[in-house]
Amino acid sequence: MDLPHSLLPLPSATFHILLALAANDLHGYAIIQDIAARTNGELRLSAGTLYRSIQRMLEQGLISETSERPGPELDDERRRYYRITPFGQEVARAETRRLSQMLDLARQSGFAPGKA
């Protein structure tokens, strides 16, 4: 398995998918909705982008498909549900540290508000 830092920097879509899966297992359309809500509609993933990203993330071990499902009255049997893996959590934390360091540098250079 790769080291978390070997996957950095993460594509924006990948990072947002990991954030969406941080608290709950979700199916594809729910991931799209979560990302749109978190970004106030500024990022709207197409189905093609989402599923290409999911395929790559499955191969990298960042997420896994889960067989756990909500009750049948709340579910559509065609949906696939995804879960962040412990490795995916490590990678998301590493990307968060990288982005935080970049923001600190931007503040020091006067390009971002806040304390340097």
C-alpha cells in the first residue's frame, strides 16, 4: 500500500469525496448532494467525475464499497454505498495538513486574511 504522502496533492474531487464520507456511508448521488451542500453549490460534481474518482479511490484503498445498507423502505437496491477506509482517513489528514501549511504561507505573504 502507498504511503499517505505519496498521493498528495489530492485532486479536489477526491478530497471532497473523503470529506463527504467522513461521518457516514453514502451512495453516489448522496455524495454529490453532500459536496454541493458543503460548498454552497460552488462545487457540483458530475456523475462521470464522481464515478471515475470513486473507481480510482477504490483502487487506491481510500474508500471501500460496503454491504451495510439502510432499511429497504429507505433504500434502492441498485445503489452502492461507500465508506472511507482507515488509509483514506490518514490521507485526508495528510492533505488537510498540507493545505493548512499552504494557507499559512499565503498569510505570511499577505495573500490571505488572518494571523501569520
